[in-house]
Amino acid sequence: MSNYINQVSDSLKNHISELANNPCLFLRNPNVDFSRKRKIDFKTFIGIMMNSGGATMSKELLDFNKNTPSVSAFTQQRSKVLPEAFEYLFKSFTDDNLPTTNNYHG
């Protein structure tokens, strides 16, 4: 079972990296957003969003890294990313990781 968990985790990391290779497709203002060096780049931002649990955002940020920006700064970064980024990530990840199904007649 541990091997399966590692495969799924690696698959998610690969899909996040694929998404981060071309972030301009998923930003509101591609020429400006995520262009400066920040504490959280686009890839890290997506990783934090995907690994967030049910805690408050400040706790999630502290759990991720001790040198994180404020919740307000994180929220401002979040407003720059289009919802299509997460839709793309969801679809590509599930397409890769859905088990093969056996239908009744085949």
C-alpha cells in the first residue's frame, strides 16, 4: 500500500510541476502576476493549496514552512490564479490515476 501512496504523491507532484512550467495560461495578468521573486512562487502556491487541510490558513502556512508570508499576502496571491488552474490539475491528475474499470459487458 505504501508503494501506491508514493506513486499517487509523485504523480501529483509531477502534475503540479507540469502546471508550473507554463503558469501564464492560468493567471489573470500573465505579464505581471508571479513575475517577481516572492517567498511563495507559483509552484509552491499550488502545492500549498493542494495540500491544505481543514485548519486555518495561518496554521496551514506555518505547517508548510516557518518562513511564510502573511495570510493577507497569500490571499492576494490566490486572487491572481484562475480557477482553471485547479480544474486542469484535477482533470489531468484524475485521468492519470483512475483505476481501470471493468464494465458489465466488457
